[in-house]
Amino acid sequence: MNDERMERSPAVVEIRSGPWDVSEVEGFLHSTVIPMRLATRGSAWPLVQSLWFLFDEAALWCCTQQDSVVAMRLRSDPRCAFEIAGDLPPYRGVRGRGVASLDPEPARDLLDRLIGRYLVDGESPLATWLRSRVTNEVAIRIGTLAVSSWDYAARMQGE
């Protein structure tokens, strides 16, 4: 996403705990194609929302509508938490926290990259519908990542 308008943080992922080093965490984030669960702060209650993501330049990238609840909450408080983990064994994943910045400029390119990553048919009715709303999309960049990993594959072998 090399767009200088987005707020930049050091291109480093801080490892807080877990069995994986930075290269294993980054490999997991690059290869895992499941939605990210993103938690944002509200005035009364947190919100957890699932968003398509990609990992690039030591940051998590998502798209959403500019007037969505998650975008409004991130504008109010850019601190957020996330989890990227599958629901099937062997259980493994990455969770952590970061700081979000929003910018509509890279949204068109990012949306196309997300559609290519998550949809088998980039010309499907869903892809067409998503692209029809691109003028109201905003890119979310979550940087300053501090993460924990877990991987229960070894202890679950043979189950």
C-alpha cells in the first residue's frame, strides 16, 4: 500500500508472547485467508467486527464504508485489538493490538486486492456490488502492531 498519506509507524511487528518469531507471524498473516476479528471501543460497549484483511508493510489493511460504525469508532479512538485465527483444529493464530489510521485514497486499490484475496470469482455479483460502493470506501491501516501467537498443532497431533 505504499501511500504516503497514511500515517506511518515503524515497519516492525512487536512480539509480546507465543511460540512464533516475527517471520512466522508475518508468514501466517500473509498466508491466512480468513476474516480478521477487529475490536473497537465505543462509548458504552466494545464492538467486534469481522473484516477481510491483508498484511503489507508490517501493517494490517482493511476496507469499510466511510460512515460505518467501525470507521466512526476508529476515528474517535484509533486504538484497536484484533484476532486472526481459524475455527478448526489445529488451533493457531495471532492476536494483538494496534493503532488505526483511515484514508479514502488507497481504498480502490485495496478493495481490489481484498476481492482478489478472498473471492474465487473476482467478477461475481458480490465483487461487482462491493466495487459499486467504492466511492464511499475508506482504507484502514492498523500499524504499531504488538502481537501474541499460539499454535497447538504439536499437542493436537493424533486427535
